[in-house]
Amino acid sequence: MKSEKLIYVVDDEKDICDLVCLELERFGYQAEAFHTGEGCARAIGRRQPDLCIVDLGLPDMDGLGLVRTLCEEHQIGVMILSGRGSLPDRVLGLELGADDYITKPFDPRELIARVNSLLRRLDNSQKEAVVARRQARFADWQFDTATLTLSSDGGATEVLSSAEADLLNVLLNAPKQILSRDQLMGEVMGRDAMPFDRSIDVRMSRIRRKLEADPKNPRIIKTVYGAGYMLAAEVVWS
């Protein structure tokens, strides 16, 4: 039986697209392949997928630009699948909002495991928002879990990616507690995920840039060196 989950695979290499789509379909997903970023963008205008698997070396645009658009304008789950495995590329991909990053060559079994894990996390976030619209008040901010929107007393508004929202939710539910990177990784990425080991730090940096007046000297989310992170503010849920 076909899954309702639709996944777009964006890669200029036909063999890679065929392999990834075949594996996804073998595990019950619907999959469509695109060899250009523009082709993917047009398809999203007709039907939005649950997840996009994106190569960075596209012929018509920089794949990182497509990742940014997907995360900021559509809030679609994004997994990067690329031969560009350098540390700067991986960090930048996560900073732009990608939920995961896999380098080529890759093991199809690992790809499927990460897809399964990512889609479960996205599903859980959506279900929690449907069950109860909750808002957290902390410092000078209010966070709406249904819309993933941060609003400041000064009128500023920031929309978080699903990955950022998951991480902030963990902190908001454990204020003034030190949470280790391993704890945060388990809560945010899931026990069966195999994330890039700096993903928590990268996402924390992105959240701080949206929350903090001075991200280099944070007062809301503090780093406890050698231990982890701590949300230093009082939190009131409504």
C-alpha cells in the first residue's frame, strides 16, 4: 500500500534519482525526481511534498539557494544529499535550515533510516500543534508552537524552521536546567537518527541569532562549558 508521504528528489544525476526513488518507493513512499531546482519549484507550486532530498550541485542554481527557499518560504522538510562533504558546506546547509545532511557515496539503507526518522519527527511536531495550540512566554518573547512563530515585545517576528522549533521546545520545557548535547540530540533528532555531530550547535546558533540582542554574549540561552546549554529565563505556558 502506498504511503501518503510524497518526497521530491532533486539531483542532476539521473542514476542517483533513479536509485533514491526506487528505494523510497520500495519502502512505500511516493517519490518524484527533478533534475533542476526550477523543475522542483514549479512542482511545489502544484503540490507541496512532505520532504525534499536536495543535491547541492544543480545545473540551474546553487542547491543551497533552493534549500533556503524551501525552509523559509515553504517550511518543507529538507535533507541534503551531496558530494560536497566539507565542514563549511555541511555547517552552512544546516544553518540554512536543512534537517539532515548526507554525503555521497551513501548507503541506501542509511538514507531510508534517516528519511523515516525525519518524517516521524515532522509528524510528531504537527500532531502536537493540532492537539493543543500552546504559547510560551519567556524573557521578552512569546513562542507559538502551532505557527512556529516568535514574537517580541518590541514587535519583531521570527518564523522558525521545524528543526529550530523542536530544539527550542525542548529548552522551553526544561527552563533553568542544564541539558547536555547528547540529551538534546536524543530529544530533537530521535534515538535512531544518525545526525551530523555539530547539528545541535549549528541550530542553537541560529536560534540565538533570532532571540538574542547580542548572540555572541547570550543572556537567554547560555552555554555551560563542558556540560551543555541552559535556557536561563522563566517560562510561562498558556
